Amino acid sequence: MRIPGIENWTRQDIETYYGQPQKLPIRDGDWNIITPTTPNVPEYVLGEADGIELLKLCLSSTDTIHIKICDFGESYFSDGAPKTTAPKMPRVFAAPEAIFFQEPVTPAIDIWALAVLMHMLLSGGGLLFASYHGITKEIVREMVLTLGKLPDRFWTKWEERAEYFDDEGHFIGNTKLLPPVTGQFVKIYSDRMSPEEVAAFEELARKMVRYEPEDRLSADEVARLLPADWINGGAANAVTIEEGVP
């Protein structure tokens, strides 16, 4: 949430909403106080502020409410040309070509990430391809369970595939191990969307997370295919998209 008027804040404003700075000692992973011995370790940290007053300020007027979702781990300028460096993005948002980086990637990775984000918004936080702690092999496992076997160039590079699948892509893993194996693509409860809305979203999302980048919808196509009432007030008031901007 953007803080209204923050660009003109004085020190007094900062202290009003964040409180007086509280210097706290540096602790290690076992919560023992340590004495910094290298220049890269700060002498102290500041305690977390009470966010209630700040939240009230952000929500004080419908004119000042400005919520931004940023970002998928990395921002970059793009002219549509392939990106030759590995994308630095959370694996839960990453398309296969970003996970198994072996060739330049295109802005189609943003369409995949957008589908995951839309599902999170519509479901109340659920991921299309879930994993505990963002473990890559589990995310890929969910992709295969819901979308089918990966293209050969990714399949052969996935070293952990034998834990879950045979060479034909049939699941052979242990369903009793955590995290649970779902195989369910859209995970949205009925109290958030009607069955018809869920079906419409699933049809759209499946076109956004196709394995081959060139087979995915473009941002313009996503904007055009979104039901009009989703953009301004429908489907849990969840989705806004600017045409041409994933």
C-alpha cells in the first residue's frame, strides 16, 4: 500500500507513524546476542513499528488508497527481445524456461507469472503450483501433475524427476509424503467464486501457462478475454490489468 504524502514527510511525521527508534541488539540464529566484528554487520537493528496508525492513514480515504503489486522478483526494461540472463524470480511464479534456464527467455514468462498471481488473488493466496518453502522439484512436480509431461528439453534436465515420475510421465511417487500431492489445477473455494467463474478462470489460466512460450496468450489477449465484470467489481474484486502490460 502506498503511503499518501510520504514524499513530504518530516522527521516528526516518521516518528508519528513509526514511533521512536528502538535500538535492539544483533542476535544469531539461536537468538544469542552477538558482538559485530566485521564492517558488514550493523551494530544494532531497529525494532518493528506499530503499523496500526500507518494502516489507518493508508485507508483514510478512498482517494488515497493505492495498492501496488510488485513484483515477480525482478524488474527489467524489455523491448520484446529475448532476455539472455537467468530471471531472478521466485520459483512459484516461474515458467519452465525460467526454472530450467538454458536459452534466452521472452516476456512470455510474465504471462505465466500473471496467471499464478491472478490465482492467488482470486483464491485468497493459493498457488497454481504449490510447494512448501518454494522447493523447486515440488513446484515442477505439480506442473507435471496438472499440465502433463514437460517438453523433452526440460524433462531431461530435471534431475529429480525419477522421485515422482517414470520415463513416460506417470506418477510413481509416494502420495503419503508431505507436501501432499494435489494434481488439482485451480484451487478456489465456492464461497469466493461461482462454479461458472471458476471454470472461466481455469480456461483462461490454462492458456496462460502452456509449456511452450509461443503458445501462451499475450497480455493484450489476456486483457481482452478477462470477463468485464472481473476488472471492475466482479470475481471477489480481485483483478485489474492494463492492456499490454503483464
